[in-house]
Amino acid sequence: MGSWHPECPDRLDAISDQLLASGLAPYLHENSHPEPVTREALLRVHTPEYLDHLESVSPSEGHYPIDPDTLMCPHTLDAAKHAAGALVTAVDEVMQDKNSTAFCCVRPPGHHAMPDHAMGFCFYNNVGVAAAHAMAVYGVKRLAIIDFDVHHGNGTEAIFANDPRVLMCSFFQHPLFPNSGTENVAPNMVNIPVPAYTKGPEVRELVATQWIPRLEAHQPELIFICAGFDAHREDDMGQMGLVEADYAWITQQIVKVADRYAHGRVISSLEGGYNLSALARSVVAHLRALAKL
């Protein structure tokens, strides 16, 4: 989206470098060439008019601004199709017992993408597409979506609000973009708005007392994570105070629920996280917990 933009290719480079430096890379099975998502899969969560619009405004050179923060370059849709396709591939591998957990290190992110428009750096709702794929193709009857990005996942909520098959649990700084998630909340949404400067101990208490009981009651057969790391204390996209140990602890709690009800099946997808060092360190902590290493 431009050299000035925080949602940049350097994010994935930083994660790759830290995976190598941490010694974690040799323990991971990497799929670098997922198939692009199909239109059929996208249509489960996005309108055909919106998909056609994205194709029509995709530039052959330069940038096309969806909004001041969300721009398309000639390669944006290709990247977005492979990002969403990575999530679909992860569902296929996990549901076919090829892997029990997966982390999709993809960009652009997805949780702000609405059924009918792009926003917040997001074009296709990656986790939304994957969750709908799991229910349509594999007959998953109960799934959970966990979102620990500093921003509310308004697009994912818009897709699944009032769908009893889906339980979505999130915390997010409020007020903060997109300034949603606090009014007319659907019964299948566990939204926890928290003020700026909230730190790890407070978040852990909220997860333990508000997320876990609802997850236990829902008994999900598959769990997705919208893994944004911009609530880290070093990330100036928000003003929260989480550290790597908090992301590891949250992931461990999710894995425990998955072990009880979902045969350990957890699929995580990168969302936010813009301080490169904090992002990379947090992803390593997240993956260690996800893979039980």
C-alpha cells in the first residue's frame, strides 16, 4: 500500500527471520504455495457485487484508494486471494487430519472486511471465508472464532452475528477504530471492550471469566484465531500493554479448549501487529503455544 504504510511486506520478513533465530522453524511444516481462494468460497461471506467491484477497480499501475488507509496496488487482489486461499487450505489439512494446528502467516489481513466492502487494510475476510468453508464442506456444526487484535473484528462479526453455529470471543481497545462492537451485540458474540493502557493481568482475568465459560458451553469442533499482535505494549497502533507471555497464555487456554472438544484443531491467521520486533517475537510465542513446543 506504499512505503509509508504500516501494513507492509516487512511484517512477514520479520516473522520469518525471528522463526529462524528462535530455532522454531525446523519444527514447522511450511506450505508456501497455497492455491488462491475460489469465487465460490468467497461468495459464502461476500456479495457478488462487492467481488465484482474489487475486480473492476484493481489498478494496472499505481494505487486505487478504497479509503485513505486501504489502497489497492496491481498485486493486491492476487495477494488477497492467496491469503484467503491459505486459510481454506489450512481447513482442508486440519479437517483431513494432516495437521491438528495451523498458523497462516498471510497479508493482507481480513477481520475488518465486511460482506460488501473493504476497510481497515482488509479486502477478503480470511477467517470468515475459512469458517464458512469448514461448515459448508466438512459439516462443522459448532465452531469458535477468537480475536485478540487491538481493534474490533467488525467484519467477522457482521458475517456471523446471530449464527448459532459460531461463537466469537474478542477483546479490543475501545474507543478505537473501527469504533464498533459495543452496541446491539448479538447473543453469539462475546465482545469485551477495554480501555487504553489495559495490561496483561487484566486481559487474562477477562479471558478466564468471560471467554472460557462460553467456549466450554459451546463445545466447538474447530477453533479459529484472528491473531492480531497490535495490543502489544511496543505497538503504537493501539495503547494496550500486552507482552509475548500474554499471547502465549491466551493461546494455551484456547489450545486446552480445542483439546477437549475439537480434537486439538486450531487454525490461526495473522491480523494486525505493526511494530516489527514485537510482532515477530509475539508470533514465536504464539506458535510455541499452538504447537506445544
